Amino acid sequence: MPLIFLCGFVAIALWSLVEHRFARYGVAGPAALTLAGAALVFIDVTGFSDALAADGSEHVVELILAVLLFVDACEVRGGVFGGEGRTIARLVLIALPLSLIAVVLGGVWLLPQLNVVILLVVACVVMPTDFSPAATLLRSPRIPPRLRQILNIESGYNDGLVSPIFGMALAAAVALPALLAAADADTISAETEAQLEENATKFLAAFFGAVPATLVAIIVGVVCGGAFGFLVRIAVRRGWAAPEGIRYVMLIVPLLAYGVATISSLAANGFVAAFVAGILYRLMRTRGEAEHTIPHSEVLLVEEAGTLAANVVWFVLGAMTVVVVMEGFDPRLLLLAALALTVFRVVPVLLSMLGSPVPWGDRALIGLIGPRGTATIVFGLLAFNKLPGTEAFDVLAVMVFTVVGSILIHGVITPQLLARGPLSRAAPPAASPVLPSAAASSRRSSRPARSQRRR
């Protein structure tokens, strides 16, 4: 194991000992661990870069995202859409696609060297929202409880909806360069012809197999999550199970759903399977109960596992930031990241809310409060490991700029504006209780709260 990762484990352990103290001063885990990664990467820059490109790291980050998606789905409060179906539908079915299109069009203008498929990968990386770097926003008394609920639910569904598009675009982006190179070649050897056939198959499967693969993933998620949610409910009612045992079940279910979906004979989207499993698990576990929320004593283990995994991701982000700066980057990537955090988020949200009963002030807040976090990092790492050469580095760079920019904008600047700036609201602190899902958000980001969580 590279020395940098051993140092990272030490940094995470030390931070875990003092994070509760620093949380009083508004210092969040993502920011602290990102700085630690940026400082410690100099111990072994080459070893870190090699480990980042290894196949093993790809599998690790895939499992991390599967667990986080499951937790997100489990923590939605009240029904599938938390009682905000129309608003959530506008955000994830109108605003999110418009944002993806905006990133692609902006990339065509700013980065003509990247083809449209690569730009779609970039869009899927930078647009899903995640409150891990800005959990204090979900606890802010200046944001009405209903708005916090909407933002938290939207951030959970963004990842689940983007992941099949990301998988399709990434597979196509990997296969397309080989197809274009072969088309330009005057002669094709037998070996090249075999590779061409393989890439053509992957390219076609990426587009025409996306829908079937997603449907299979949904079925896997429904079966795994629904079955175990039902079994847990029955076991609890009959006194067969205790929270300690159920915690193991909740950690195993997303891994099982992801593993089954990605069996070679199925080749489905494991992220969708894990997310759907979370939705069905929660619905079946809480069916017939007045409060449609899974008891925190049962969610604790999978939350804490997600917390630890997310802490590793934040440390890696800091190290990646240094690598990107040292390697040199195209400044236009930084501009694209800035647009993704601002214009490409705000304008689609406002357009999607036309005709909505949501007040204009709340619409503006929803658009402005769109932090990016662990999902963006994981998608970016997956793209970096799959894509060739310069395209891989460009995606990595724009991912790094987007998340680091989000830490600054949503973790530092926006809370200050909410407290005493133009975004300040008049709601008294006592009038806004913290929703369970919002508290969970804090536990993934700074995670002093993850025992009191993300997104």
C-alpha cells in the first residue's frame, strides 16, 4: 500500500479525535481532510498517482458510492419523494437535464478539443448535488424546514438518476476514440480489427443496452431492498431481531444489490440497484408505521461506514488537487467548473420552477444552494480510470475544481451570506428543527454529527 494512504489513515484517525471540538468553530471534515491530503501528498506523489490509476481503486470507489446512494435513499423522510413529489419532479426531471445540457453546450464553446460524449461525462460528474461539503446549510435556521427537505431529497435522487447516464456516456467515451482512429486508418491488421469489433460492440451496448441494464438494475434493487426490508419488519415485530443485527443487514444490502447487478451475466448498473434497494428497503421496513423513518439505531452502522469512506474520499480530493496543479491544467476547465456551480445550476432551477407555487425567494435559494461532494469525486475518479490520456486528466481537473469551489462557495461563503448578507432570512432559530435526513448530512461531511449525517 502506498505510504500516502497510510498517512491518510492516520490523518483521518487524528481528525476523528478532534472533529467535535473543531465543529464548534465551523470547521468541517471535508475541508480539514482535503487540506490534510493536499499537505501529505508530497510524501509520495508518484505512488499516489499510480494508486489512483490502478484497477483496485476503481472497485473501491464504486462500492463507496453504492453505500452512499443506499444511505441517501434510506434517509428520505415520508413516502418516496418525502411529500414534495411535484417540486422534486421539477428539479430532477427538468432542472437536472437542463443543467447537463448546459454543461455540454458550455463545454463545446470552451473546450472544443473534447467531443460531445466526453462532455456528457463531464456534465454527469459535476452536476449531481451533495451536501457533504456544506452540511451546515441543512442545519441553518435561515433556511425553512420545507426547503431543507426539498434540497436533501433532490440531492439523493440526483445521483441515482445521473448514474445510468454516466455509465452510458463513459462506456461510449471509452469506445469512441478507437472507432474514430480505426476509421481514419488506411489498413487494419487482424489484431486491430478484433479490437475495433470489441470497441464497436461496447459502443453499441452503451447506447442500446443502457435502458435494459437500468431496468434490470431496478429489478435487482426492488428484490434485494424490498425482500430485506420486509424480513426486517417481520423480525422486529416478532421480537426476533435487535438493532445490532439489523445494522449488519443494512450494510450488506447495498453491497449485495450492487454485486448482483454487476454480475457479468446481468451487466446492470450497480449504482441504480443500490439506490433503488435503499428506497424499497425503507418503504418495506416502515410500512404500516406512523413515522416512515427507519430508526437511527438501525441506520447507525451503514451511516458510519459511509462516513469513514467519505472521509477517505475527501483526503484523496486534497491529494488530487495538488497533482492537478503540479501537472498543469487548461484554465478553461476552471471556468467550466465555476459555471457549473453557478449559472448552469441556477438558471435551470429557475426555469423548472416556472408556474410552481414555490415563492421566488425559495426558488433562488434552491438554485444557489447546490453543493457538490462525494458523488462528484467518485464519478470523476471512475472517469479518470476509464478514459484515455488527456481526456482523463481534463475530467479529473474539472472535478477537482468543482468540488473545491463548492467547499468555498457552499461551505464558507453561502453560510455567511445566509447569516448576515443579502440571502439572510428572518426565520428565528427555534422555528426550524433539524430534519433527520439533514442531520444525517452533517454526519457524512464534517461527521461530528454523523452520530447525532450527509447530503
